[in-house]
Amino acid sequence: MDYHQFAKDYLHLLESDNHNSLIQLFTKNGVVSSPIYGTLPAGEFYKGLMEDTNASKLRLDGVFAEENSNRIIVLFDYDWTIKNGTNVVFKVSDVFEFDDQGKVEKLTIIYDTVLSRVLVKEL
């Protein structure tokens, strides 16, 4: 699997709010663990994120893969405008764990929630 291309494709889908295509990246039981939304099935996580999002601009900053592993980390800048028009910019590390067919079994999202948590509560 070309992990760098996967990262670029994933960020493009996330930026364009392409919910159905994002879900296709995951296994049937794929989950997302997020600092704000908790751990949810992928479909529920992206539905909630899209409902809270007015616009997103993402910039890939790096892709890190462990040798002989099914896990990568995608580092990117997230410029997020939530539904009420408020904007927050932060650095994100997404840890993807893949099955043998290249589908995401688990995504763990890591970022500092100091600003974003307050904004989402306001929604």
C-alpha cells in the first residue's frame, strides 16, 4: 500500500466532506477514537463531524510508517470552521491501523483540544 497516497486521498475526502467515500476506507466494524467525540463507529464519527463542520482546510505535514507494521501516522494542519462560523487551527496526528486488505480498522486522532473542545460545546 502506498501510505503517502492514502494520506493525501484521506485528507482530500475529509476536506471535501465526502462522508460516503470516507466510510469506504474502513472495515465494516471500523472505529474512530477522537478527543472530542469519543470512540464511535466510523460512520457515526464522520456524520457528527460533518454536522459540526462548515469548512475544513487541511495541509499534509508528514506520513510516518512503522516497518513491518499495519500502522501509520498522518501529521497535518487542520484549519476548521465549525457551523457557527468560528475558526480554529491546530496540528493533528492521525494513527491509522489497517487490516490485511488495506482497510482501516481503527483511527486514533490525537490533538490538543484546548480551543476546539470549547467551540464544539458552544454548538
